[in-house]
Amino acid sequence: MADRRTFSSRFLIAASLGLGLMLSACGSEIVPVEMMGQNYPQPRDYPVHGIDVSKFQGDIDWNAVANSGVKFAYIKATEGGDHLDARFQANWEGAKAAGIQRGAYHFVYWCRSPMEEMAWFEQVAPVDPDALPPVLDVEATPTSKTCKRHLTQQSAIADMRVMLKEMERHYGKRPIIYSTVDFYEAILADGSLSEYPIWVRSTKYHPTVKYGSRPWIFWQYQSDARIAGIGGKVDRNAFFGTKAQWTAFLKEPGVRPALPQAIETEIAGQTPPPGPTTWSPEPSTTEANAQPVAEAAEATVAGGADSAARAEAPPPPQAGDAPPPPAPVAVSASASDR
């Protein structure tokens, strides 16, 4: 982001070591991976970490997961209009029994109507006042064998808006958008749907490098983590703020503290300005923004894949301050990971 504080390598290392000792003292086994470069905070600089899971993680020992330091889990519930994740119910109940905050996510299949998909999600994912806000997982899956829809920015935003509004109506909480870099660049980079919190994926760089100045609520920073209680690899995520902000978020999930760089401010020893800010649209991010863009911004997006489709292309070399938000580009099926 343009006004994000840049830290020296020496300061970041010192701060990170201090936080690492604190986590160690709390009995956490989470040791987040290193990001490339030293201009931004590392995953370890964020004190609240979680995972996202589906049937591919198999039978999970949720008590062991909780003892490893995991504070939250997003659990796949549904895909499209008729697919139920086989492990959803067991994961939903197991996470709660272990004391882990959990939420449900829906993976969009672009060849079903938005309301059909929401009706299915609502049938599967219960309304639980203690649950995290629901998540709409939007990704480019061009290898789908069953959905060849050519999706423009205008049509994607229109469908997403229907689903997000229905999620909020049914669950009473502002839903979160999960997006990969390629989908973000093609569909959301112009500020569309910025009234909704976003959960970003970036496994090589701090989100600022790829998502510019857009505030994020969760950061998926690793796709091959090993966590006690889970036999295979799992995605690992960080919450954007401090432990106090996490507590506040659990009470009011539709409200986000004003500073997106909360952790950076805390590391620098400064006190953030008081007062929360709701996820409300600016004049430039209302429904008028959901208009067609240049041909380069159109994307061929298909549905029907899970997290294996979450791929990001390597960025250009970075130097100094963060670059401006990227211009929309066509969604690609790159197999590299960032």
C-alpha cells in the first residue's frame, strides 16, 4: 500500500524473534514460512493463525490441531448447487468441540445460478451465531470439464453480488470473499465489491505486493503446511491484526479496525488511532463500478475444482516501496505458486 510503513531488515528480524519467543512460550507449534524480501512483515509477525480444510485433509484430530496453536478454521461445506464436502459435518462439529473458531465456505461453480448455489449452501451450513462469517470462494478453474462459461468482469460481479447479499441476509453477517491473485487481477482489482472483506492468497509475498492497497482480513500464506492432527498438507492463514483485534472481530465480524497495517503499527511501537471502521462502500465502489472493462480484463473462468486450482504467477522483481495495485489482466491457468 502507498502509505504502508517500510521497516529495515534489522528491525523486522528483531521484532520477529521477539514474537517468535512469545509464541513459543504459549506452547504454539506454528512456525510460519518466510516470505521473499524484507520490506513487509512476515507471517510470523501476525499472532493469530488458522487453517482451511476440506475432505482432502481426511480424518482430523481437532484436539491436536487446537493444541498446535491453530485459532481458527474455515471448512469447505459446498460447491456449486449439489456438491457436499464429505467431511464437512465431522469437521464442523470437531472444530467446535476442540474450541477452535470455525466458519464455512462455498466454492463457486460458474455454471449454476447464484441463488441455486446459495440455497444449497444454506441447506448444508447451519446458522450459528458463534461461527465466523461465511466465505464465498471465487477462483479461476479453466480446466473444468463440465463448465466452459466465458465470464466477463461484469457478469462475475453480478453473480457474486447476488450470492454475497443472500449470504448476509441468511447468516446475519457480512460475508468474506476468498480470491486468488489471478481472479483478483481480472475481476476485483478496480475496487469492485470492496464493501466486502477479502481473504487473499499469496504464498511468496506479502499481500501488498499483489493486492496493492486493498485491505485484507485473512492471508493464506502457505499451501503445504504440516499441522499436528492432520495427516497431509494443509493451507495456513493469518488474521490481519492483533490478538485484541481478533477478539473484537469475533464480537463484531462486520467491523474492521481502521488501520489495515495494525501489526506493522504495533511492531513500530505506535498506538493506532482509536475507533473501528465498518466495511462500507466508497462512492467509487458501489454497484456503478460493476461495469464491463477492456477486453484484457475479461476472463475465462470455469468451476468445479477445489484448492488445487489456486495458482499464482510469479511477480516482476520488487524493489523499494510497494507497487501500485495491478491492472486487470486475463485469468491464466499458471501452475506456479506465489
